Amino acid sequence: MADLKISALTASTTPLAGTEVLPIVQSSTTKQVSVANLTAGRAVSVASVAITGGSSAPGVISKDATTGLQIRGLAGSGYDLELTNSSGLTSMTVATGTYKTKFWDDVSTLGNVVISTSGKGIDFSATSGTGTSELLADYEEGTWTPLISANGAGVVNFTSTAAIGRYTKVGRLVTVYCRYTYTSIGSVGNDFAFMSGLPFASANSGTEITGSMQLLQSSFDTKNYQPKMTNNGSLILFQYDNGAGTLYAGAPYMVGNSFPGSGDITILLSYFTA
């Protein structure tokens, strides 16, 4: 077979399979090497990599001395970067160490944004403000079980037929709701009748927090009832006035036998946690 110039050779079929062989000189001896082994085990330095295959539009991966790794124009649905679980990929982690990952535009996700470290969240410090914190580090919804008992100890309690509680926590602000239906005050007597079961203790704010309360009764009275969240605690206390602005003078909170014999209580109250 006569020698041919490279330009005279028949073009190979692409893409290459990796099993094709080329001649190389190794230790003064001409040997063959497969295409797949040309860069195996060796670092390859390139200014940028153009991506043209797959279902995504053509894109470029490059490194900038100032902004670091850049991935541009990879997805075909209007996004510059798309992380997907196709081909059996179940998770993807961006390991940034002490550095940060920055997105220059809106971020859309089909799943949840999961905060993996306690105390971390969404930082709004880029907005102007004079607050002591602009980090939203917690959100929670749940249930709690209200219980009115002597001094809130949960031992001697009202006889209840319904005790339902819901709460929402946004940052340090907790909003609680409950409905508590009781048929008798039991043996609480002259002990304070406090409600326990709250999901979080309150902050030490120096004063008790007042909420709103409705007490439906079989026999109407003219008293205005109100719940108060204990300062630096997790109990709800009760007060009433006689309709003329005079608070119950018991001590100063309501004891068991100052409650109507039966009633249906609903409470809505917001307070800060520690």
C-alpha cells in the first residue's frame, strides 16, 4: 500500500468510539494507542468547553479569574443552568467550601429549598432597614393540645370535651389558636386556672402578652375575658373585667371557680420566643 498524505485519507466516521488506534513514538519505538487512552489519567487544561449534544441548547463552561466557574446557556427552557435528575441521577451537590454560589437571576425549582444547617435561612440584609436581624431562619406549622388545670400543672384539670390547638411559627413570632370546650371546672377551686400545652416558651420581654378570647356560655354574663401569655414562660393566664373596666381582683388572675361552670373558649394570641 502506497503512503498517502493525510489530506488524501478517507475521513473517519464520527463521533469516535474510542477504540480507534493511532501511531505514537514511545522510547524510540513506534507503537499504537487507542483514542480513548490519549488523555486517560492526565489533566487537560482548556479555556472553555462547548457543549452541543443532548437535549439542551449549545452552551459553554468556562473559568473567569474574577467570577470563577461560569456555566452559560445550557438549558433549553429559558434557564442558564439546569440541574436535573435525568438518567438515574438522584441528587446533585455543589461543594463550595468557604466560597459562595451566586445566581445572577431568578431561581426556579420544582422541589423544595432545604436548609440543611440549623440557624441558616434566607438573608434579607441586602434590603435597607434598622432591625437587629434580617435573617429568616425558621418556619413551622403544627398542633398543640390545650389544657386548663390548677396552676397549669396538668394534674387537676377542667373536664373538657374538645381541646384543639394550631400554631404557626415564622422566625421568632409564634401565633397560636385553640378551641377548648369544657363541661365543668373540676376541683381547681381557688387555685389559678392556667392553660398549658403551648408549643414554645415566650421570650423574656418584661411584660405579659395579651391576646383575644371568646367564651361562649349557656348563661350569658357581661364580663370581658382575655388571655395573657406569661413572660418568659409557656402558660396562658386569664383575666376579665366587669364591663366597666374593672379587672378581676382575685390575685390578679382568674382562679378555677371564677370561670363559668361550663363554656366554649377560643383563643388567638401571638408572642415572641426566646
